[in-house]
Amino acid sequence: VTMGSKSKSKPKSKASKSGPQSSTKPKSSSSTWFYAMAILPLGLLLFASQLLKSALPAPPSDFGSGSMFDHIAPRYDFINRALALNLDMSWRHKLVEVVVGKEGEIFKQGGDDDIRILDLATGTADVAILLGKAASHYTSSTTPSKYKPVIIGLDPSQNMISVGNDKITRHNLSNIVRLGLGDSRKLDDVVDNSFHAATMSFGIRNVPEKEMALCEIHRILKKSDSSLPSKLAIMEFSEPGPDSGVLGLVARFFIRHVVPSLGALLSGAPKEYMHLQKSIKEFPSPEKFVEMMEGLKCPVRSPENNELEVHTFGAFRVTEVINLNFGSVQIYVATPILKKYVTE
């Protein structure tokens, strides 16, 4: 009996050993396939990105002009949503909330003129439309006033303006939102101290002379001692820094490789989306851009005689920097200020 029980136990032990071994093989194989299928698209995008960079010359820094956007205007909104994974509209909503206030405070301030907001690099008018909707909501729900909200959108691309005008008509906002051609570096048709707020989303990096554009914005914003001073809100991409963690690393890979290759595929305009990636890479870090805004020395004209002030210059005081999308998008919130030259 003892010998019989031993002979039965041996096959049993072999079966128990072979069972787990045979069951782990499919699991290991399926895991390998899963990781391979997950990494393969990233590898293909990396390869496509490198192929584009080697096949096409790098666009110049001033490539992001109106003519460039004329070329991609018809599919611009669709490609934006695809590249940003449909997150870009939530970022724009945040930008508008920062400008108008959570309760529409900008439209409720007293004064003797219309509430005017300027949206520069308006593109297809996404932000201008959101501002128009906010203006319509907050002014219609309060006591009627003879002063109306006015949203002006300017862009150097006629084709982008045309797409934006169609959207404004569909949203029934033509009585509030108006679009026109304009370059943020040269706002000759805009009067000094005439706007309560200005916005610019994903446009400042395409301007080679950023200081010139910022000084023009400073010129047209109201400078006063009111309880609700005028405001500038700029939203822009940047490459997440090395201390941004794993998700920041993913965002950096996305900007460097997914954006140019996928943008080229969807638009048929590889050079334009190579410029997009290049302009993000070359844009100053958030810290450096804040230094630029606060270190401006904008010329200031006297409101009495329109002559240049000798001892005064303009700059911005950055009140807040809002980080979005794992540090790859920032909203810079600032107010225009006047400074005196220090003389010994």
C-alpha cells in the first residue's frame, strides 16, 4: 500500500508542476503582443516625424504669417480638435472665464462707454465667439444699458477670417462680434486706451517681434485707477520642462513628434505643421516670457497732446500664470502699468 501510494503521488506532483507552466505561456505571449501593439504606433509616429524633418527644410521663424494660415484654414478647426484630443475648447473656455470673470464682472462695471474686448490672432474666431456668448448671456440677464459689449477679432489671414465669419453667423452673434484683418504688431486703426481687455490664444509664438506686439496691446488697453483694471490674457503652448514628470514627458513627445506627423497627414501641409512644432520648441519658457512681459519699455503718449512721454514707459504686471495640460499650455494674465524712468 505504501509503495502504491508513492507511485500515485509522483504523477500527481508532475501534473501539478506542468499545470502552472503551461498556463503561464499564453499569458506571457499576450502581454508581449499588447505592449508591442501599444508601442508600434508611437514608433511609427516617431519615424514619420524624423522623416519629415530630414526631407523638408526647417521653416524660418517668421513662417507663421497670414499666408501660411490661408493655406490650412479650411481644415484648421478639425485638425485642432484632433491634435489636441478635443481638449483645446476647454482651454479656451478657461481663457474666457479669466477675462470676463466667473459672474461676468467685466460686463457689469460702470463707465461711459461700451465694454470692448479685442481678440488678436483670432483665427477662426473660437475665442471671439465664446466672448460673444458670454457677453450676450451676462448683458441680457442684467438691467438693459445703452452701452453694449463689443468683441473685435483681428487676424492676418483672410481665409481664417472668412471661416470665422461663417461661424459667427451660425451662432447669431453678428451684432456683438466683428472680425477684420489685422497684425498685432501694427494696430494703426485702433485708438489708444480704448479696450477693457485683450486676448490672444496660440498666436504670440508666431510673431517674430513679440515685444512690438505686446507694446501695441499695452497701447490700446485702458490705463486707469478703476476698481476693475483692464486685462490681457495670453494662452500659449510651451514644452514641459524636465521636472514635469512622466505626463510632462508624454506631452513633450506629443508636441515634438505626434503634432508634426499627424498634422501633416490630416492637412496635407507638412511644412506648416513642422513650423507649429518648431515655434513651440523655440517659444520662451513660462519664466522667460513673464520676464519679457514685465521687462518691456513701451513708449507712452500723453492723452492730452499725443506727444511721447519722456519719463514714462509701459509694461505689464503678470498677476497669474495658469498651467494646463501637464504644463504644455499656459495662460498668462496681466494688467498694463506705467513706470517712471529712474534718474540719478
